[in-house]
Amino acid sequence: MLCCGGSGMVPRFAPENVKCWGVRATCRWQKCCVVSRAVCRCCEPRTAPCHHGMMQHLVRTNIRHWGKLSSCKGFKIELGRQISTSLSRCAGVPMTYTLHSPPDPTSSQSPLIIMHGLMGSKTNWKSLGKAIATRTGMEVYTVDARNHGDSPHTEAHSYPLLAEDILLFMQQHRIPTATLMGHSMGGRAVMATALMEPSVVDRLVVLDMSPVGTSKSISRLPRFLEIMLRVAIPPDLSPPQAKTYVDDLFKPAIPEASIRQFLLTNLIQTPEGEYTWKVNVKGIAKNFNPHISTFPAAALPHHSFEGDTVFIAGALSDYLRPRDEEAVEEIFPQASFHYLEGAGHWLHADQPTAFLNLLTLLLLP
């Protein structure tokens, strides 16, 4: 993270100026000041440059990434969106992504950006991303959240940070406004984005997640993460053998085969032949309570989002329940609610055809 204590700004900078996003940012000004926890609530203490001359240098070196930036308060990009100057806001990390373009791009709608749930990745949306682009004519970006997939690993993980990552992604790809859709953790990430920068959100689609409550089953996740951290896989096992080995270790704590298989999608073999997790298990475990398990609605800059908001939930899931709708509407007053019969928390996997048909109806003008 880079903060400017002297000017009161927290800009987002291009990767060449930061060697380790979100862990300990290092650059040639690293001897300046240190931003403490009291100043930057959502990050670890960082070495942070604060000199105005350094800021001007960063503006010059990043013009090719963001277009023309002004050196006055509140950097502005060509897309015209003001970057917040709050010291409690932190720089985002660049997310890896897949772009699904429609075969016949006729839609005048803004793009759709999709963020997966906890322990998932953009590959979860490969087939549906293509189908949504084909059905709606929209460009569809599926992204890997920080600490997931091929995106950078960081020590910090919170919904404000995930929102910053989405905002950075939109800047990098010159997307002035977008429809944001997220499942589970991704749903809370897109809600946080709308409550931080509502002007860039055309429409919000939240999949089986609520800003006011969650499922009791979420309390099991720390146990899953503990097992993943403690697993030691013999390096002489083949990939299928390694998955079977870990699956057997999971069974006592995770009786559901579908959950075990989902977690095992993160198991990879390094070029050196060792087995590890693609997801940042340690970082997620460290931040799970309270930064992932709860949604910080009261701490975000805007207390409500007045734009079009759609909640789609599985009828068999308890992550979003009809009795929560009134409380949700206090934050998202334009919300509509839809429940897919026969679907649980992974509604897009449980009922893909019904989900795609409903989503198409909701997205088309």
C-alpha cells in the first residue's frame, strides 16, 4: 500500500512502483514515514512514502497506465471519477481476469464484472461467463479476488480492500461504470464497492449473500482452513493420489463431498513437485474473523446505495432469507429479491439453466 500522509491522499499506483502489493510496499522512498494502524484501519502497518516530490514522480511514471492525472488534491483520471482522499482507504491490488466478449457485440450496456466466492476463482464462472456474454451481448469480466486464483497474495483481506481492487480494475481497464455481480464473498465485495463509490456502479447483482446476516454454516470455515494449513502431502504422490489423500483427511470434518471437491480445486503442484494451495489459506484464516465473516456496512462512506440492486438466492440456502429483506432494503432501498427453487448456496452450479434464464431477464434492458 502507498499512502501520502502529507497530502491526505491514498492513490492507487501501478505495479512497477510496488514490489509486494498489500504485504509491505517497498520503493526508493521507503525511508519516509510509516502509516500506523490508527491511520489505516484495513491494513497492516506499512512503509509509506509521503513526500510531495515523490507523488509528482508517480504521476509522471503512471500516465501511460491511467491517462492524464492531476497533481492537485484528489487525483482525477480521464474517466472523470474522483479518487477518494480518505486516509482509511487503501490501495488495491491488480486482479487477474478473463474477458468473455459476445460473438455479436450489439449491446450498449456497460460491462459486467463478476467476482467469485470465498475459496473460489474466476474459473468457477468460465462457462456461465461465456453464456451470459452470448445471451446479453455484454462484455463479461470474471476476476480472481486477492488471495485467490492467480491474483496476488496479501496479508490483509477485507471487504473495503476487495472493493478497492474492483475500483482499481475499472481504472486499469478504463471502465467508467459497470454492472457488478458477486457470489457469497464476492457479493459482499460488490456491495462494499457500491457503498464506497456509488457513481461507478450501474447495477448491483448479489448472489446468495446478505449485508445484514449470514448462514450459521460459516462458523465451520475456520476449521476447514485449519485443516488445510496443517496438511502435509507426500511429494511422491501423483496429483490424483494427492487429491485422494487430502480428501480422506477432510472427510471427518467435512462430510459433504461437494464441499471437499470444491476446496480441492485449490490444490496445485509446484514446478519443484511439492503440493500447495493456490488460495492464500494463511491470509484468509488470519482475516476471517471479523473481516470476512461480517460485513462492515456502518464503516463504509455511504450508508445506502440508491441504484438498481438485485438479490438472487437459493431457496434451500440460509445465507439470505425473506425475513432479512426489510433490513436489507434499509441499505439498498431499490432492491428486488428472487429465490431459485431447488438451489442452495452455490445456486449458479445447482440450477445453472434457471439461474441463467433469470439473470438474462434481469440484465436485459
